[in-house]
Amino acid sequence: MIGQYDAQTKCLVALDSIIFGFDGEVLKILLVKRGIEETSTTWSLMGGWLRPEEDLDQAASRILKELTGLENIYLEQLYAFGAPDRDKISRTVSIVYFALINVVDYDERVSDKYEARWFELDKLPALLFDHGDMIKMAIDKLRYKAAQHPIGFELLPEKFTIPQLQKLYEAIFNTTFDKRNFSRKFLSTGLLKKLDEKQRGHSKKGAYYYQVDLEKYHSQFNSFLNFTRVNTNS
């Protein structure tokens, strides 16, 4: 029995995270240069290696904390990439996750040993290995999940306005929503709590801030409105 294990080809397991962030205007992805890139213009996803004592989720969470300083954030396993020639150095299978963070929560000083930078989705640089395919799959998954579940809130600050929420969903789906329909649909979910505080400096009246009702968010996570293109102006 042990001989069967010894006869197998050893394979490295990498954990790569596609980190989505929203800066209030556009959706971005956090990329780094870690010293293994093919050329000076090649960037890669944030990642690391599986340790013997870890399961996959533990490894992904640890690596994300080491590289961003963040923990207890939305992190979901996406897919396993294992083409034999994907890594020219050694046979490597990559388990890919996607994470959702608020850009202002990310402390650039945490990963200052790497060159890290936010890139807009339509302005991505040359990417390492098959990282471009990973990102395309993650964008599709994010759109699917955001249409079925309220995960978009994970990209927002603790308090936000309805216009800010709409900008986020327009950035995710790369489209435009009707303001009245969007507001009515989200308020009908009962997930939002209106605050007495207003946003200042954007208009004379100012938009009210809202917060997510966390109890309802977790209890109603699998019961959410379906955002499709029929809700758009285009």
C-alpha cells in the first residue's frame, strides 16, 4: 500500500486569491509582483503554498492575512487549475479563491515587501501563467453570486448611501440600472437599515446613509432578489 504512494509523482499545491475591491466608483483587482514573474511587466494574483498541517480554507485565509493584513472577510473557493504545463518550474495545482474587500480596509504597508497595485477590470496588465483565465472565471462567478445573494455588501463600507450601492452593482454587472427600480428592489428586501445621518458635500439635500441588518443578512442569505439585465436602462 505505502509503495503505491511512493510511486506517484509529487505535486505542489498553490493557493491563489482573486481579491476584488470597490473604491466607490469602479471595481478593481489587487495584483502583485513577487519575484517569480516572467518579465518586469508581468503581474500575478496574491498567493502562496499549502502547508502539511492545513486544509485548503485555512491556507487561503492565512495567505490572505499575510499579504493584506485582513481576516474574517468574504472568501470563497472558485476552482482548481491543474493543466500539466501551467507552471514551467514544477508540476503545480492551484486552488483558486475569490475575496471581497472594501479598498479602504486594505493597508498597503502590510505587503510592502511586494509591489502591489489595484487594477481596474478593463485595464489589467500582462498576467502570470493562467491567472487571466482565473480572473475571467471569478468575474463570472461574482456576477452570478451577486445576482442571487447579497454578497455585494461585502465590498462596501459599514455605512453607505443608495447611490453608492447602485454604483457598486453597476460596476459589478458593467451596466446601468434605473434609479427608482434599483432603490425599490433593494429596500423591499428588508436588509437595509436607514440611519439618521446624511452624506454631506454631494448635493444640497444629501443622501441618507444605510447599514446592512446583519441578522437578516445571514438569515436571508439564500433568499435574495435576482438582478438581471431586464432591470437596466439599456
